[in-house]
Amino acid sequence: MIELKNVKKVYDNGITAVHNMNVRIEQGEFVYVVGPSGAGKSTFMRMIYREVLPTEGTIQVADFDIVNLKRKDIPHLRRQVGVVFQDFKLLQTLTVFENVAYAMEVLEKSPKQIEVRVKEVLKLVGLEQKAKMLPNELSGGEQQRVAIARAIANMPRVLIADEPTGNLDPETSKGIMNIIEQINQQGTTIIMATHNADIVNERKHRVLVIEDGRIARDEEQGGYNFED
Amino acid sequence: MKIRTFWRHIKEGFKSIGRNGWMSFAAVSAVSITLLLVGSLIGIVSNINNFATDIENDVSVRVYIDLAATDEIQDDLADQLVALDSVEDVTFSSRESELDNVKGSYGDTFDLFEGDRNPLHDVFIVDTTSPEITAEVAQEIEGMDYVSDVNYGGADADKLFQMTSTIRNVGGIIIGALLFTAVFLISNTIRITIFSRSTEIEIMKLVGATNWFIRWPFLIEGALIGFVGAVIPSVVLWFLYDTIFGTVSGFLSGTTFALLPPDPFMYQLLLGLMAIGVTIGAVGSAFSMRRFLTA
Ligand SMILES: Nc1ncnc2c1ncn2[C@@H]1O[C@H](COP(=O)(O)OP(=O)(O)O)[C@@H](O)[C@H]1O
Ligand SMILES: [Mg+2]
């Protein structure tokens, strides 16, 4: 469902973030992306939702040919790929409910549809009781759960998480991981970059180790080990 | 676009204006001043144009009789004029009545020209059968003895048309510069809005909102600034023109000249100003979106 062939990314400043990368990820897989800082993990993931265009090679995501994707078709790709970040990116003036609903409103979903689906995803992330609260009244873990709820509100086929637990304590991180695994069990492909060795070692999934812009190892049920 | 979406965009546009209160105010003011000048200029040029057309259609030739002409010579000249083919009517206006006319338009300042000091000539007012031949007749009369000068509408009309075009050119440059400033200010306002909403825009893009969905509120915000900026000068021009029309029409009554009546002229002008306002607003906002909302 996602396939990168001979992908290379050179940024405008001349830095080559990704060298000749070949990866294939099937629908429904759970993939950890690990490796040292600056190895190219974020670049790899940004290319999947076309935040960054590869310099060479081809990328296929579902039915989308990323390199030749027309600008007007980018929104359609983005609807298939949910994204969460380390820093949540919530709208501070909107309530929890509104933050999640926002993602659906901008796709012109009907108020009825929105009402039903937002309640559903807030229940999934365990925040139905806090729907009326503002982000700054929530803990970091709760804010990340809102961000996840928002990312999956439109039922994307892939969820990309770039260090989603990077700002959270181990206990809170476990809660987030439970939610992400639950989303994976519903059939959503998960691609998650992380520096959290405990998570990778305890909850076994496929591990992509990226070092120096290259796939250093690619193991089913791998662990968190690479040379820093 | 769904109706729900339409209202959402309008609401967002209004919200933005409120959020950037001072910038919006500055932009609205710039548009107001620009459109006040644009509107005044259009009002002036249109009326001068209208005057010129009136003059052009005025078929009479004014023949200034040489001061040396005796009564007999004047009678003789009148006969010659009446004899011309394309002349319909000849009336005499003495220098005294000419002076009275001048005083009628300019006031008693001309009192000192009373009696022997009167600098004006006796005049024959020659009506021609049609406006097209006025110039030809005037030329013919100019060659006659004891004719000091000949004056007909066409000459004045030419001068007025020339004046109109000068005003239009100078005004055009000033208005162009002002419009540019207004567009720049609006685009700056929208740019600030875009920055203040950068997280929202980022999220909209991430979840797959279309580019047009993202753009509409900013376009509406710009258009609204332009529209509100057009309403203020429209109201001012409305009252101003109404007053001027009331006053000047009194002076012009009995002449062939008239100001353009407020209905429909003012309606057309105000509608035009609204259209210009909305356009520069939308252009200004499109301008900043091109730079900050691409990809
Ligand atoms: N937008 C960018 N412009 C230029 N260089 C970048 C940009 N983003 C990342 N890089 C560089 O590319 C390399 C890989 O970065 P990144 O993909 O963020 O790595 P990681 O997520 O593994 O830490 C780094 O050297 C980084 O400095
Ligand atoms: Mg990174």
C-alpha cells in the first residue's frame, strides 16, 4: 500500500536526508521507525504525505503516485493519511470536541456525521468526559489523545506518528500506545517514529532502522538497537 | 459549494476582521479615502463631459460686433447674417444686457464696469439650423466686416473636452497610486490574518481541506474590507452631490446646461464604487495568498 523505490531527498540547503531508500509497507502493518536524530526519519515520513517531495525515485501511497501528484489532488491524498506530531498542534481556542470536529468540518462533512463520529473517536481515546474542555485544561497525554482523535476522525488508511510520545512520561506513553495499537487493530496502517526503546522492545512490531538516510535494518518483530 | 460551507466562510471572514481590528481599520480607511477621491473625480469628469456635450449641441454662434460699428453698420450686418442659408434666427444683445448677464452669473463685482467702462461688445446671437454646420457658419461670419470676434459652442466644447481629458489623466495617476496603496494595505492585513491563523491553515492542509476551502475566508475578508471602505465614501458623496446639485441647479436654471441628475447618476456611481472596493479587496487578498498559501 506504501512503496518507496530508489528514493533520494536532497534539501535546498544541499543536505541529503535520504539516500536510495527502498521500502514496502502493507495495509494494516505497524511499523516503528527508529534511528539517531537527524537520520532522516521525519523526512521519510513527510514524503509519504507529500509535505516533502523526493528528489529522485518514486513513491506510491494507496492509489497516489506522489511524485506526479497534481496539486489539486494533494487534499485527496491527505484524507488517506492521518498525522500526529510530538507537539500536538491543537487549536487553543477550540474545545476538545471542536478540535476534532474541525478536521471534519473543513472536509464539509454534515453536522450529523460530525456529531456521531467525534463522539465515537473521543470514546476511543477515552476523552468523552472532557469534550467541552479547552486544550490548556488538559495534561500532555490528554492533548496527544485529542490530536490522535483528530487525525483519525476522517478514517484515514494510514496513521503517521512522528515521536508521538516524545514529550510524555512513560506511564502516559503507555496509554497513547494502547490507543495507537487499538487503531491498528481496526485495520489502519501505523508508521511511528520513536526514541522510546521500552515501547519498541515491549510491543513487538516491524522495526525500520534508519541511519544516515539509509535503511540500516528492517526486521519483523525487531527491537530497539542501533549504533548511536 | 454547500450552503453550510458558504456561511462558514462568511463567518470566518468577519471573525478575522474583528480579530485584526486596527489593521482592518487602517485598510478600510485607505480604501475609503481612495474611493472618495475616485468618486469625486468621476463626478467632476462626468459633469464636465456632460457640459461639453451640451455646448456642442448648442447651435448658436455669438458674433461680437466691432466697437466702431455705427447703428447703420450693425443693421447692415444683421441683414447679411439673416441672408445666410443656414441661419435660422438672429437676435441682438446690447453690451448693457451682456454686462447684466455677467453680473447675473458672477455677482456685483462687475458693478465697476458700469456705463462707459463696460468692456463688452454688442452681440448678435445667430441660431443655425443644425449643430453640424455651426463651425462652418461661424467661419463665414468671421470674414465679414465689423465682426470683432466669433464664438460658438464647439470651441468651448473642445476646450472642455480637453480639460476633461487632462483631469482624467492626472486623476488617473493619482487614483492609480492610491488604489495601489489600498491594495497593498489590504494585502498586508490579510497577510497578518494568514500568519495569525497559521496553525489552523496547517491543520486544514494536513487533514485534506481543498485549497479553495482554505482561501475563501481570506478572499471574503479582503472583499469585506473593500466593501465597507466603499460604503463610507458613498454616503459622503451622496449627500455632497445632492447638496451641490440643489445649489448649482438654481444657478443653471434657464440655461441649456444642467448637472447630471442624482437619479440615476449617483446610483451608477455608488454601484461602481462598491464594485471597485470589492475588487481591490479581493485582489489585495489574492496577492498575499499567492505568496503565503502556495503548495
Ligand atoms: N526542511 C529542511 N531543510 C533542510 N534540511 C533539513 C530539513 N529538514 C530536515 N533537514 C535535514 O535533513 C536531515 C534529516 O532530518 P530529519 O528527517 O528531520 O531527521 P530525524 O527526523 O531522523 O531526526 C538532517 O540533517 C536535517 O538537518
Ligand atoms: Mg524527526
